[in-house]
Amino acid sequence: MMSDEFINVADITDIEINQSQSVELEGKAVLICHTTKGIFAVEDKCSHADIPLCGGQIIDNFITCPVHGAVFDLTDGSVQSPPAFEDLETFEVQIEGTSISVKKSFSE
């Protein structure tokens, strides 16, 4: 069964522009990224070495892995630069006032 509810995960006032915050959503680490282009949510795990992307440098809608420098587009999770070659999973985000919610889209 697929669920399409949104779960409140963070507050926009807690995450500075070009910063990110890792939250857990049903046992999965999700990285909430506050960028100049908006708020994005991607899995908090570099597809290259399974290490957290939290703390990676964010410029516009791109995040750079803090360990090996792989670059991902936060809008669709696509890889922009090696050593990673697999895209990131992305999550739909909903903003209400200052609260950030992420769509729960995992199969039950």
C-alpha cells in the first residue's frame, strides 16, 4: 500500500540558506536542504560511498559530498560529477508557513 501523506520534519527558520539538516523519516535519513532556489529533500546518503551528505557545500541547487566531492542536483537527485554515478532518491516537499513537510512515499 502506498501512502501519500506529508510528515512535518523541520522548520525553515532552523536551517540557514545553503545549509542542510538531516532528519529521520521512517528509518530513512533524509536531508533537508535550504537553498537559494528553494527547499529540497534528498536521501542523506551519497550514492558513491554510502556516507551522509549532511554538511556538504550547497551552491544554488547543487550539493557537494563532503568526503569525495561528488556533486548532485537537488532538484532531481541527478549526479553532476564523479565519483558518484547513481542518482539520489528525492522526496516531495511541502511548505506551510515555516514548517517543512516531506511526502511519505515509501511502500508499506
